Amino acid sequence: MVHSTRSKEEYDIFKAIEKGLANDGGLFVIDSFKRVDLESLKDLSYHNLVIEILKDYIPNLDSYISKTYPDFDIKVKSFKDYAYLELFHGPTLAFKDVALSFLPFFLKNKKIIVATSGDTGSATLSGFKNSPDTEVIVLYPNNLVSELQEKQMLYFSTEKNKALALNGNFDDCQRLAKELSLKIKDLSSANSINIGRLLPQIIYYFYGYFELIRQNKIKLYDEINISVPTGNFGNILAGYIAKTMGLPVKKFICATNDNKVLYDFINTGIYDRNRKFIKTYSPSMDILVSSNIERLIYYFYKDTEKVKSLYDDFKNTGIMKIDEYQELFKDFVSYYAENHEVLDEIRKEFNDKNYLIDPHTAVAKIAYNKYKDNTFTIIISTASPYKFEKALSDVKIKFSMEDAPKNLLKAYNTKTKKIEVNEEDVYKYI
């Protein structure tokens, strides 16, 4: 059973996934996760890892997982002291393809609203393209995603499933999506606020660890660090849950860009969304309100009334203060990367290693560089670099879109026009 971060009303996991967001505005959580036996997991296929790790939380998982769960190509590119966990080999070339893998099975015959800062939108539209009884509305911030991210969303749009360019930033999209989810019956979410998005992400942390063993980079039970580029805190929270289940992680490096609300929160205990929004080379992280931090706060206090009080105040003031922040974030460190650093890191990694990374991965690599403590580190690589043409162009790396993956080239050549909307326009599309 699961319940909201803000109340103890219980739901079964299937109902929680269908709802997406709890009635009180909180996020659904599983109270505790069982520790796993690493020895018994280390040689399993990816599909069997999913079953063994999640079977206690999703009933009868093994009866349909092989038929419904895509066979993702997840790669680990290793260097001397670190490795990239490449999560971008799915149909839209971003880790959101993996994160969304469960939802088309669980959200049949539903209306879905999605707020996206870039990649979730196209992954959702792609993931549900073969679900004829499902309707999807994607809200993305107008002129604040990369050109190719927008083209992908338009490429996967249909008469029924639409991407809408909202005049505002991602936080406006996210707030509106949450408001609509609470107001409109049977409207679900495919964002990381949905626990069905969060659970599949736990698996690739284990897979990356076991792949390092296979590559003779570490031995079983060795501790590693993991550097995660994050804006909404969902991806890094999945890693944190993996640690509670027994994955040997020493520190999570929370990598942020110029919109450094998480960096400030982790290092001072003060979360302040009342600041200037900065457009960066890593648009999927251009976020000032990180939804999934609420789940971490709940796991720390295990007190729904405390969480509700904190978020009631946060809604009114835009500021949250945690006095015990050093204990709350004892498993985390955080660093941020400025725009010029991102370009420098992309250029350096390409020149030194002949390895091309996208701006979000560059943020994680910079944070790793700033923290480095002689512990082998996995850097989460979240998207194909070809999705961020402007960054590569500004770095002055010679590249051709003809070398990009075929899925991206199809979107690159789309002629579909975007639909610009204000908040009041969105209701007519729901």
C-alpha cells in the first residue's frame, strides 16, 4: 500500500499510479523498501532485475513485465576513475524513455497531463502512441526548450495527443498540471510526481553498478559515488531509494545548473524559489520548484503533518527552511555549473576522450570534478548530445546532424507547427 506525503490515507499501487497526484496535493510514497541480496542480482538480465527488485511493490509483476516492458539498450562507457551510465538509447534519446516504461501499461483508457522542461513530453507522446484509448496533453515552456526537444514533441503529436507551448517557464507548466490533476476527475500525470515513473528508475542504478563489476572497475560491495544532473529531483531520488535497498553508494552528487535552488537547499537548508529564472544550455534542469524533494523530506521525518505544514507555508511564501538539513542531506553533496563551464566541459571531454556529452551530462561531470574523492563514480548521462544543437555549435565542435540517430533525424525534419497557449487556453484542450 502507498499513501500521500501529506496524509496517511492508503491506496493500492495501481490506484496511486492512476491518480498520479494525491487528493491533498502530496506525492504518493511507499513507506519503506526491503534490502536486496546483491549477490543474487548481479548476473540477472535487465528484465529480471526489474522483476526481482520491484516484485514486492507491484503485484503480479512477473506475469506481464516481459510483454510490456521495452528492451532498453543501456550502456556504460568507462574511463579510469569514472563511467557514464548512458540512458539515452530509447526512442526519444533521453532517460525519460526508461522512466516512462511502465506507464503505458498502467494508464490505459486515461487522460494524461504532462509538464515538461524538455524530454518528458516527447517520451510520453512516444510511449503512448500505440495506446488508442489514451489522451495526452503536454505543457512545455514556450521558447525555453531546445529546438530539437520541441521538434520531437511536435513530431510525436497527433490530433488526440498534443504538445502545447505555454507562455511561461517550466514551473508554470508544472503548477498548472498539478492544479488540473486535482480539479479534473480521472486526469492522471506522467511526470515524476507519479510513483509509477519513479519505480522503474531505481533499476538502472543497480544495472550500472553490476556492469562496472563486469568491466572489472569495481568489486561486489565496493562503494561508489553517483553524480546526477537534476532539476526536479526525481532521478536522484530513485538512486537514493536504490541505496536504501542496499546499493553501495557513498555519496550522491546533486548536480545543478545556474538555477541552483537545490544547491542552495542542500548547502544551507533554505529552499527559496523567489529568484530570477535563468535560461541555460541544460533546459531540462531549468526548474525552481523541485517536486520530488517532498518525498525525501517525508522519508526523513516520516511525519505527514510535518510535511503538510512545510508545504502549506512554502505555497504561501515560496520559502522552506529545514533546521536539520545536514542530517536530511547526509547522503548528498551538491555543486552547480555555470553556462560557460558547461561549454568548456563538453569541449574538454571531446578533445581529451573523443567522447561527446550533452549539456546536462556536462553539468554532472563538472559536479564530479568539483567533488572528486578517489571513489569510482557513475555519471548519469541523460540525453543524446545531438538533441542540443546550439550547445554543440557554440562549443564549435564539428558535427553533422546526418550522424545523429535516425529517430532524431525524423523529428528534425518535421514540419508540424507549434501551438502557443496561455494558461486559460489549456482548459479547452483537456
